[in-house]
Amino acid sequence: MIENVKNQKILNIINHLKTCLQGKEKAIILSLIAIFSKGHLLIEDLPGLGKTSLAIGLSKALNLTFGRIQCTNDLLPSDITGLNVFNKNTGEFEFKPGPIFNNIVLVDEINRATPKTQSSLLEAMAEEQVTIDGVTHKLPKPFFVIATQNPIEFYGTFPLPEGQLDRFMLKINIGYPTQKAESEILMRGSSREDLYKLKPIMDKEEILMIQSQIRNIYISEKIINWIISFIDATRKDPKIILGLSTRAGLAISYTAKTNAFFKGRDYVIPEDVKEILPFVTPHRIILKNDALSKEEVILSIIEKIPVPP
Amino acid sequence: MRWLSTDSLKVDHLLFFTSFLILIITFLGIVSNISIIFMVIFLALIFLAFLVHFRGMKLNKWIINLLSIIFVILPFVNFSLEDIVIPSVEALALISAVRFLSQKTPREYFQIYLLALLLFSASTLFSFSWTFLLRFFLVFALSLFSVFLITYLKDTSQQYVDKFFLKSVFKYMLLIIAFCIPMSVIFFLFLPRTPYPLFSFGFTGSKTGFSSLVNLGDVSSIQEDRSVVMRVYIESIPQEALYWRIISFDNFNGKNWTRKEKISFPEYLTISGKRKTYSVLLEPSYENYLPLLDFPSKIYLQNVTLEYPAVYKTATPISQPLKYMADSYIEYEYYESAVSENYLQLPPNISDKTKKLVAEVTSKAKDDEEIINSIMEFLKNYEYSLKELPRGNNPIEDFIFNTKRGNCEYFASTMALMLRIKGIPARVVGGFKGGSYNPLGGYYVIRASDAHLWVEAWLNGFWKRYDPSSGRIVRYKESFVFNFLDYFWNKFIIAYDFKTQLHLISNLKSPPIPFKRKILFYVLLCFIGIISTITFVIYQKNRTPLKKFLKLMEKAGYKRQQNKGLMEFVSEISDENLKNLAMNFIEIYMKIYFKDKDFDKIHIEKLNFLLRELNAHIKSRRSKNKGDN
């Protein structure tokens, strides 16, 4: 169970966030896994389920700066990265940073942006830097993108190809809250105000420290081999056209390490991998038959591979 | 060899090669018995199969069917009812080669193996050599391997296999073989067998015996054959006395020796010497004459007729291995009061030149004994050779005057001829000379290459043996490995018949067959060693804490699936107490295992302690359940 967090620090963050993000525990944990694995998160969900709330809550609780990009089809790359503006007073061009120069960036409805804008965003995500007019600007650390995508409305959108989706470490959907959580929300009204008032519980330095701690979590060759045979199986499976890449393998091992850290262990066990697989892998493969569920296919493959020991 | 260089091998090629080896190994068992034409056709078909396989050629189905039909009919074109085995075997060999040629699906491969199995069984009709065991093991292992491969190909439709796959296949193969060996020993010892051979119909194999007619140069072809002719169980005796007598000849026409059927025994005959009793295990010779140690006095075998002088003849040609006992005298004195005129017969075309030479050679001799010695001395100038033997119209004169080289046949014939010219009765005796002693089994091995002819001359009433070519023949020494295998095979496999089986069952305490205890001891030791190593390895594998844990959990009714992680497995347990205990165990276990640390003593003890706790809990739970019921 992914909710079974045992690490005290992480537990504190989750409990803190839970006060104003009712019924989103799983989404919170997965977002935290993405942040601490130095990856980015893609949320595919219907509007009005609290994507923005989640992003704001995270930034407040972790004491990080927050930027938001609402994508439309006339959004330009410079609207994201920022641009050089002529300053009359100094008579020089001055760099005006875009919303991407924040620790947590919410890219809403990423599939509404044109491919050109999408790719400039994805490039910035991968490189963690932006180059404008020949000058390279480093993005702040930690840097974490939460992109959202609406799975229902396709009219006038540019869905991200799987090759681009590969750049998101995790893809989740928040889903409807439980009846109990929903009734609580309705009783109390929107808690957006509370969110903005949320007190920070951690700072940047601590986040960076935990990130480097997680990279030192021990992962045995036995598990690496098991992951590799799984990746290999996805490449050979007749139901799949495009199997998992090496980047996917890296993402699996990073997130598994983070998961192990959350569970209070300093080594990875197969369950850590199994738990995060449904969020790390399905968006990276292409099936022959669209009618099948990617997640089901992935789970059926991993079920066939013997687990060590 | 492109396909060999990569890490993964193509299943196709691998299967092709294993099947090729299976076919060739079985074919080797029959190759010396089938006719040369069919051997060539077989090899050509195999070669063609290689072309077809590696060039990716495709043959029409009807061509293959036509070939099959032709090859079934062809060997039977000129056959006799007595000789039905060879054509059948030939047809079988050719059909399997044709099968090898055609497109190969798993079904075809199984057909090839079935045909190979039939061929293999057929090969036992021809030979009982220990190489059978070797071939059997090879074919067995290879067939197992290819069955694995075919199953793999069928189940996964993967085109390539890698090292790991092959490794695991070999592991299972060894396991199966290790299991089969003790089983087959048990079957061999106790499965009922018939006291009579199942296939007693005859066929003509390669002849290694002497017939009643010997053309000059015939024996040399026998001498080039290395196959074992017989084994004689007897105490070790000096090589000079080792003459195995089969037949004697009296009539010489210049080109060949024959024997007159009816020479009657003389009125007065005595024989004395050292008496030896021995038993002979004779391989099929397809002739009627029995080899015996010179000079034989008695044979313990039914339906054998004795012809003068000491030629023992069976009623039918010997087409099955034959065992008999006999008595012989060595260093004997053989007296006859009078001899037949036949022993002075001369070929009609004998030249004056020869007679003159004989006179010259024996000019200094005063009596018969000196004549013999001078002829023996004269023949020492001649060269012994198995090659380029004179075979013209008058081979003896060719030998004496021109080539001056020949084998025992020429030496013996020349000597007998010269003695007869000088008026001394003489005859040529055919048989074997020498033999290699197998100290393990206490028997002599005599090979076809030991075939020999020598002379007997009647001197002052005594028949004496003279061997003009003795000391010229270099005998091949048998290796220890051969001796060992030969002994083992013959003693324990071939000689193990219905009688010994009955004996074994009725009297299990005492060893049923006489053997050297030491050898049995070593064999047993090896066997026990192998079995105990295997069990130890399996035991050790099961002794790891995890295996114990999983066994315990299975006892408690929770079986772990291969695709479940330990934590996943334990968290699904419904019994809370058991779950906690199990969780304790796997937490410690995983901490060591997934951190790639070695299990040291403290850890093992700790784990074992937890296991005991678990065991106690499971036991108490079970007794509680019983109480409830």
C-alpha cells in the first residue's frame, strides 16, 4: 500500500496537507514521491477535482515559490520562459523571467498549448535551465512541474506524444473524493483561503538534503535484474508496440528508492517497485489495441515475472 | 559461423545440429553393415540437408515423398528372405535422412528421433560392443536436449536462446539423467528377460571366420579388420603357445587351399601334453568352424561334429554369439601311426624351377628334421607384409622368385609346398595367433587381425607345428581403458542373462556373477558419492532460512506465488498473530538479502529462532483448530 508511509518527516507533511486537502492522501504522497525523486508530475483528470489546490498546498507546505501557466493555443514559448525587455532608464535589455522560474510550476491543461510551446516547456523541464537570446538562465532548485491534462475534451488540443510523456516521472489521476470527504468539503466550503494561509513545515535546504539522501538508498542488483527483466518483457510483449525506455527504468529505480525512503527503509524491496509501477510506466508505452487499459497490461506483465528472492 | 558468434543462438540451427548429431551417431552403429551405395546416398542426403537448411532452399513436398518411396523400395530390389534385416535397416536409414531433408516443424523432428530410435535398436542386431553404451548415452542426452528445445520453441515461439537458458536446460538434463541411471540399473537387474534371443533370423555380416577354402591373399583382408572375434577365459599362458586352431587344409592347387571332407581318422593316435580347460565367447563368424586352443581334445557343446584332424564344425553357421567350454593340450606331442596321401599332394602346375630351388635349399640336410630347419631358415630371408601381395596365376612362384614379400599365407603355403616336394607330409592350419590378456577379467581378447596360417609337418610319426612367419607380426597392445570397458561390458551386461538373473533373485546375499570385489567397491563408492552430493546440494538449498520459512507458511496454509514479493505475501495473511511473526522474520531477512549482505551466524541464529516461534504458533493454531472441530 502506497499510503503506508512510515518516515516521520514525510508523515508530518502529509498530515499537515491533509487538513486542507481532504481525501487526496494518495495524490499527495505520489506528488511528494515525484518531488523527492527529482521528477515531474502529470495529472490527468477532470476539471474541478483539486489539481490547483494540490499544487498550491504543496508549495505552501514546503515553503516553495509557486508559478502557474494556463495553457491556450496562442500561448508562446516566451510566455513561459520569460523574455528580454528594453529598459528605457538603463538603455539595456533586461531579462524578465517567466512563470517557469519558480520551484513549483503548475502547467494547467498542457495539451491546449501548441507543440512548439509544449516542447520548449519540456526542454526546460529536462535541462533545468532556459536559454534566451544566447544567455542561459538556471532554473531554481528544487524544480518541480505539475502538468494537468483533461482527458475528456479533445477539441482543439494537441495531446502530448508518448515520447514527451516519458519526461514525466509519474502520471496520476486524483479521482473523485470519497463521499465522506466530499460532504466535508461541501460543509466547510472551499478551503482555498486556508491553503494560502498554510504554514510551511519544511524548507528548500531540507528538501534538497532529503533528495540526496534518497539517491543513496541501497538498491540490490537482484532487484535491478528483476526490473530489467520486466522492462525487457514490455519490449517483447506482443500487445505493446513501444515498450519501456531506459529512462523509464531509471524513473522506476528512482521512485522505488523514494518509496522505500517513505516506508522508513534504507534499501529497496520489490514491493516498493510494484507499488509505484502503475504510476511510473503506463503513460510511457503504446499498445497495439487501444481498447485495452495500459495499466492492466503492465500489471499482467509484472505478474508473470518471478519476484526475488 | 555467423550464428555462433552472437551471445544468443538461433533455436533453428541448434535443433538442426542436435538432430544431425543424433542421426550420425545412430548411423555409425550400422554403417559397417550396410552396403556402400546406401552409405554414400545417406551421406549425400545429409549434405543436401545442410545446403537446404543454411541456404534456405525449399524442396517440394512431392519430391520428398517420391524420394521416400524410392528409398523404401530400393534396398529390397534384390533381397533374399534370409537377408531381410539389412535392407530394412538400409531403408530406415535412408528414410530418416530424407526426413532430415524436408521442412522441419516439431512434428518432423520427433519423426526423425523416432526413426533414429528404430535405427538404434536395429544396430543392436549387429554388435554388442561397449561402444553401444557410449552411443546410447550420447543419443539419449542429445534427444533430451532437443526435446527441451522443441518444447521451448513451441511454448514461447522465441527464435533465439541465450546462455542462461542453455545452462538451465543442461541442469535439468543432468537431473533427468541422474534419475534415469539408477532406474535403468534396477530395470536391467530385475525386469524379466527371455532366455532365448528375440531375433534369431540370420543375416550375413562381415565374415571373420575361415571357410573350407582359402584363396591366397584372402586372410590379409581379415587381418586388416580390428573387430573382436572372440574372448577366451583361461589362465595366462605363454604367447608362443597361443595358437587358436580352426581348420586345416590338405589340398593346394597353386592358388588356393581346400580341405577334403572325408579324411578318416588313423587307426592309432595318441596325444599328450599339458591339459587346459577354458571357455570361449565367440562373436558371430557366419561360418561353421569353431576356434579352439591348439591342440584341442574335447569340446563341451552339442551338435558339433568332429572332422579329421581336430576340426570342430557346427550344423549351422554361427550367427549369434556362442559360448562353449573345451579342453586342449599345450606343449603337446601328437602321434599318428600313418598319414593320408593327401598330405603329399602337389599342385599340377608346379615348375622345375621351384623343385630346383628346393633341392638347392635342402642340399646340405641329412635327415627330415634338417630339411625342415633349412626351409625355415631359407624363409627368414623373405619380407613380411600385408600389402602388395602377389595375386597372379601363380602367386606362390611370384612370391618365391619375384616379390619376396607376403603374409603368413605365403610363408605357410611355400613351406608346406617345399616339404611336400621333399616328400614330407605337411598341411596348412588356419586360425588365430596370440591374443591380449585382460587381467581384470582373466581372459584373452582375440581380434580378426590375429588371423594366421601355419604349417604342420609329419615327422617320425609326430605331427609338429612350424610357423615360418612367427615373430614377424607386430601385435597391437590393448589399452587399459579398453580392457576395463571390455571386461565390464562383457561381464555385467552381455553375460547377464536369464540364468544369472534367476540366480541373483534366488540368492541375493552372495554375488551372482564372479567379479573382482575391488572393482565393485570402487563403482559403488562412486555411485554413493554422486548420489550423496546431489542430495546434499538439494538439502542445502532447502536449508536456507527462506525455504524453511516458506515451507512453514505452506504448512499453515499460505503458499507464496512466484510473482508475489515477500512483504506482499505476508501482508495478505489474515491471522494477525501469524502475520506479525512472519513480518518480523521477513523484515530481518529482507534487510540482509536486499542489502546484498551475507547471512552470518548471528543472523541465521536469529532467523532460526523466529522460525521456531513461527512453528510453535502454527502448531498451537492447528491443535486449536482440531479442538474446535
